[in-house]
Amino acid sequence: MEVRDVLIIGGSMAGRTAAVAARNHYREVGIAIIRPQEKEQVMVPCGLPYIFGTLGAVEKNVTPDAMVFDRGIELIVDQAISIDRAAKTVTTANGNMIGYRKLILATGSVPVIPPIPGRDLKNAFSAVKDIHYLNNLLAQLKKVKHITIIGGGFIGVEFADEFRKRGLQVTIIEILPHCLQLVFSEDFCALAEQRIRARGINLMTGTRVKAILGEIEVERLELDSGESIDTDMVLFGVGVLPNVELALKAGLTIGEIGAIQVDEYGRTSDEDIFAIGDCSEKVSYFTKKPSTLRLSSVAAREGRIAGANLFGLKRRNEGVIGSFATVIDDLGLGSVGLTEKAAGDAGYKVVTGESRTRDKHPGTMPGSSEIRMRLVFDKANGEILGAELSGGPTVADITNTLAALIQVRMKADEVVTYQYGVHPALTSAPSTHPIPNAAEDALAKW
């Protein structure tokens, strides 16, 4: 039996990033990743919707492996099926037994399939990160005219927008009163919904699917309102659940929301086993309570933390802030930290500030878009808690800048005077920059 210094189960975003971090911090140790995919077969998680419109092929959504395996990291193409913690071994589907000094679980998540009758009919799909499954979905799309997406969160909205690029008739059915409601305030949700409908997408909110009907394939949906709609395909986009099967079998502690419990260093209840990414428990940066937030950016961050901590504790995880961005047609939307409502629900008294400006200066520059921003501050100490914004292609980078301001607990006066650079073709004007102007607006309301 061969023993690896570091053995990582799972080779997507979290596992790959952890392997690179481990190599950077521990240059002489042996590192191996176990995963079922060969090289150049791991999907870019956030890129799944774009296979079906912008990219047009599954193979164009593959994460390059060179950044990992050119660093002397070994790939074992196999499936881990059990862990013996006492012997410190992993058994694989091919009958191999591999020893480890330190083990990282990066087993990811599985799509939620709601218990709707008919969910097993042909042409009922979900966002599975598997190259063969996605190729089958792409092939079936060529035979259908109308696809219905159950779920109006990020993944559902992005799939809908991409399916429209193929000329398909698209319906979104969302059980909540608004799309994207778990992340955005109502007025930003309304802005998104306006753009969704302008794209020719049929949007049904506050609606539940009662049954999926058909003989062999999907033919129509029965709604709880009594209405039925004809459709050729269903895509479930209602979220994911942590994949904790291996951890459960190994007797590791599972947290209250069903993910592998970890400490601030990424360690599980076994100090030689770490867990990262969608399979691991997260806590809110603000409340320190368990969080269901699962993002590839969070997975990569946790990989960098765990990879550095394997043989000596160097990095701490203070919790997830949550930085989101999406695009509907050419409308960019960003959200980070707590919305005004979420902050209130968490017990904060808040002050908000808003700004509107152009993302280039002068605003007559070609391709200029309006940026609308709302910042949320803790009234007690002035710290920034969150932000929402809409605009053009700069939205994602501005959202990430705001995440950094939140992470360092910047106060409103400091946000007003934080230092930034400008350029006519790339940013707002110095005098109308949305971040300090929204903070100044908040200070005027204190």
C-alpha cells in the first residue's frame, strides 16, 4: 500500500485550489487528488448555463488542469468509496487502498430534485457537473421547442437567458414571490424580472409545480393553481445539497444544516481530515451562525485556507460574506454581504445610502451604462454590512471591491475616503464614483 502525505478526494474548484495551496506551503510533500474524471474533464461550475448558449459545447466549459498537475501533484482517476480513519486509508471503487497523513474532503454537492411526481420522466434534467450528462442534455435540446425551468435563483435565471439565445421558448417557475429573492431586495428583484420578461421569457412567480406529466417523456406540468402548461423539457434549478456520504460512513460529525462540521481552520472532528467546498459547513461572517451559502469562490477560498493549514495552522476562516454577480442579457447585478432586510433580521439597526452614476466618464462614452448602488451600514459602529448594485459589465468587480471593504470592517467615513483609480473608458468619474457617493449619502442620514 502506498501512502501519500496529502490525499484529496474531489478535484473540482475546492480540491484543485487546496492542492495548489498545499504545494505552495509544503514543497516537499507528496500530494494526490482522487477523482473519477480524467484530465481536462472537470466542468467550470459557474459556466454550466453558458454551455447551452454562449459557448455552444460542453468541451468549451472545461477547467484547464495544467495549473494543478504541472506542479508535481498526482492524479488518481478512481472513486473513493470508504475511509478507515483508524488505519488512515482510503479504499477506492477499483479496489485500491491508499494511505494518507492528511486527508482533504472536497466531495462537493448534489443537485436538489424536489419530490414532484414525474421527476423521473425522460427530458427532466438538473445541473449535474458531468461531461457526459451535459452532452446528453445538449443533444436533447436540439429536439425540443419549449423548456421549463423550476427555480428562479441564479442558476435558473442564467440557464433561462442562455436557452433563449438558442431561440427556445422558455418558462421559469419560482415558488417565492420574486426571482433571486434570497439574495436581492425586492426592488432589485423587480429590475431583474423586468429584464427577464423583456428577453421573451415567461416568468411565473409565487407558483408551485404539482406534477410533471407524460407517458415516457415530459409533456406538460400541472401547477398548484390548477393551471397546466405544455412543455418538452424540465430543468431543475432549485439548489444543491452537501455530498456527505463518505463523511457519514467514516463517522465524521455532520453539522446542523447537513454539511461536514469544520472548525475555523477547516478541520473536521478528526484533526487529520479537512473538509472544504460545498460539502463543508459554513458560518456567516456576520452572525457566526451556520450558513447555506455555497459558491465556487467560497470553495476556492476554503481550499487556500485548508491547503495552508495541513501541517501547521496558518490561516483562519472568519465566515462567509457572500459575493454574488450575474448578468441577464446586458444587465449586470451584484449583491454582497447583507441586504437591508437580512441585516434587520440579524438584529442590526442600519443606515443605507444610494447612488446613481455612469460607469464611464463622460457618460457619453460609447457603451456607458448606469450604475445604481445601495450600501448598508451598521448604525451602531458605522461598519459596512452589505451592498446591492445594478449596471453593466463592471458590476462584478465593484461587488468584489465591496466584499473586501466588508472583510476589513471599513466604516462609512473610511468608505467615503478610500483610495481608487479612474479612467474615462473603464470607471465612473472621480466626483461621482458610486461607492464613496453612496457612503456619503448614508452619512447624511445618520
